[in-house]
Amino acid sequence: MAVRNGQQYLAGLNDDRVVWLGDKKVDVLNEPKFQGSLNGMARYFDYQIEHADDCIVDDPERRDEKMSASLIVPRSKEDLQIRHRALDRFARYSYGMLGRTPDYVNVVLSGHVARRDIWEKGDLVYHDRLTKFHREVIEGDLSLTHAIAHANIDKGTGDLAGMNADLTLHVVKRTESGVVVRGGKMLATLGPFSDEFYVYPSSPIPSGAEDYALCFSVPSNTKGLTMFCRDHYGVQASVADAPFSSRFDEQDVFVVFDDVEVPYERLFIDGNLDVYNNVTRGVSPGNTLQQTAIRAMVKLEFAYDLCTLMARITNSEGRSDVAAMLGEIHTYMKLTKSAITAAEANAHEWGTSGAFFPHGDLAVLRSIMPEWMVRVNQIICALGSHNMLATPSMDLFENPEVGDMLRRYLPGANDIPAEERAQIMRTARDFAISSLGGRVELYEMFYLGSLNRARAGDHMVAQRNGFGGQVKEFLAKSGVGRK
């Protein structure tokens, strides 16, 4: 079963995982509120097969078998080109509104496998286990979520200080078969709809916190693993009325590991700070950001087209203020595309184990993309205004009692039919101001980490790499330097 279809994916969720939604424990497959999201994720797996030329490649280790291209361990520019095509196609399934489709964590995991040299700072048995797990994911076409952020409840102390130290995930006991871990992690998007929870390094941790330096994966139905869902923003509506909310709520969970035993064969980092603190900086800037940047580019393309249609519907495209806003989104889109193109053109070997990733400068998008995405929603609201609220159900146009009335009184400008006007405005509403739209905006703001932390990190990396000296050089050449 190297590549699953939607029904096979759903069958894999039929287990005794512990998921709380609202005030009750729910059966994921039979929970009414989840049905749209489940169908949406199942459709993702069918979509992968339908677009096999882009999304599926030959398995290099098993003759005549196939695998998701998102699981390629990149060793060359050609690998990156093949993966780019797949990631672009995956993003177009939801036009960027799904941020945690399985290809995301697949790319992360494959990047970790590629950087065997980082694991050489410790015992390579851990990387051998990781490689074996990667093989499991390929052969099972598994859906992974990640849980990497510390349960930073008290921001007045450090991530692993005070009450945070007791509440975030750490080792509490060791047995003959594995380590027992306890604590919370956030935020596991796609948690209820995943096969595995992959816990891996996010930000570096200090000496003395080795019990928190963990990387492992466990099945989503592991004993002691409990998921607490936020309110579900999926709606029981037609795709015509709610094109995103009817199928694309990924569902975020706060996950608690209540004395979960992680078998040693699924433990990939165990207290080694040299490994733990170098994984993210050695993988994310080039490797992981390829997936996130491509998804963002596809979403910005969609937003630009959507806003252009909104302006035409209201005959405002020729106004200078409206044209400026449309051009603003176009600028974001082109800058994102240019950053991807440059990073892939300047891809190079990372480390000493053959990993081949795009250039790390691609990571600069972390420091600006969140603001762009928020701004896009502001522009949608400015262009749509009250028109996004005057959006009758699409079914009403087929109603013999009121259909003609709606067509008469709610047409678009420029002879655009009322049905098209309603469809575009409903799409804009669902994209930007629905409950799901609000969740996605918040997700865009923080899913790559704190904006301020990203910018501070960019500055520190630049200084560590020796950037600077131009000012003193200029002053010296101008005769203003110290005598």
C-alpha cells in the first residue's frame, strides 16, 4: 500500500484514538461536525492519485512500487524540481488554505533523513531508526501531524522554567522497552485526522534541559495520548455556499502525553543537545521552507485573482485606490515566486551527507509573509465591504419563488450574472471573514513561529555569517575614520 486512496486513508482512522471536541469525547469517523473535513482530507489522497504525473514517483528502494513525491530525500537539483512540481500541485488542491496537508511533514521528515551528518554528533543508531520510520511512512503513505511547540503557559518565565517546566513534554521514566514522556505540546494541526504524531525540535533548548530534547513518533491512537480540539469551524454546507469551510478545516489540537511510552525504535533524539539544537537550523531554512513558500505563492495567486474579480464585479478596478491594492497583492505574489526561484536556482549541498536543499535565504519569507497574509485579508474586506454580507445561498437561484428576484436585484456590474457575483463574494467571505477564515489568518501569523523571533534570528544569523563593514569602509575612504 505505497499510495493510498481516500477510502484507505479513512479506514486508517478507524481506531480508539482519544479526541475531545466541545464537552465530549468523540469518535472521529462518526462525529457529524468532522464529516466535511474528513471528506476533504480523503479527497486529498484521491487527488494525489488523479495527479500522479506530478505527485507520485517511483520508490527508489522497491521495484515497481510508487510513493508520494513529498517523501523524496533531496540529493540533487533534479530532486528539488520534481518535488517543486508536486508541492505546487498539492497546494492547488485547496489553493493554499490547507497549511498542514501531509506533504508538509513529509518534507520535514525527508529533510531530517537527508541530514544524517547532524546525527553524527551522537549515536547514529538514532538516525538509523529515523530512516526506518521514513520507510514506514513511504510504504504506508501515512498522514503525519507534528507537535513541536512547548506548552509555554507562563510567558513571564522561559519556555522550560517555572510552571512551564512541569507542563511541557519531557522524559519522566525509562523502561527496558522505551522512554515514558509526560506533558503538553501545541499546536498539532490535523491531529484527529492523522496517523502519527511526529515530535521534533523547534527552537534550541539550554544545557540542563536534556529531558526535553526529544524527537520521536507515535501512532495517533497511542495509549496516554489525548487530543483537545478547538471549536470546529467546518460547516455543514454545500461547496458552492462555503467552498473552504465545507471541507478544509484541518482542526487544531492541544495534545497531552500522559505517561506515554515511546518505544526505543521510535525514539530519534534522546537528550543529545548537539543534535537537537542543530536540526531545525540545518533543515528548515532551505528544505521545509520550499513547501511553505510554494503553498504561500499559490495562495497569493488565488487571492490576487479573487480580488481582481471582486473589483470587476463592482466596476471599481479602474479606481486608483483599488488598482493600488490589487497591485500590492500582485507584488507579494511575485516577490514570493522570485524568492523561490532564486533559492532553487542557488540550491546547494547542506552538510556532508549529500542533502541538497534550496538556498537558506528563502527563510526570509518567515519574517514578512505573515504580514502579507494579514494584509491580503484587509484588502479583501476593503474591496468586498458589505457586498460580502449580501450573499444569498446559491440554492436560492434555483428557487422558482425568489430566483428571478435575486437575478434582477443582485447582479454584478459589467453584465456579470447575479449567480457569479454571489459565488465570488461568498468565496471571498469564506476566505477572509468566516470562522475558518479568521482561524487561517491567525495560523498564517504564527505557524512558522513568532515574527519577532524570526526577525531577530535573521539578524543574528547575518552577524554570525560576517555581514557588515560597509559603513566603516565608507568612512575610511571618506577620510572620516579614526586617526
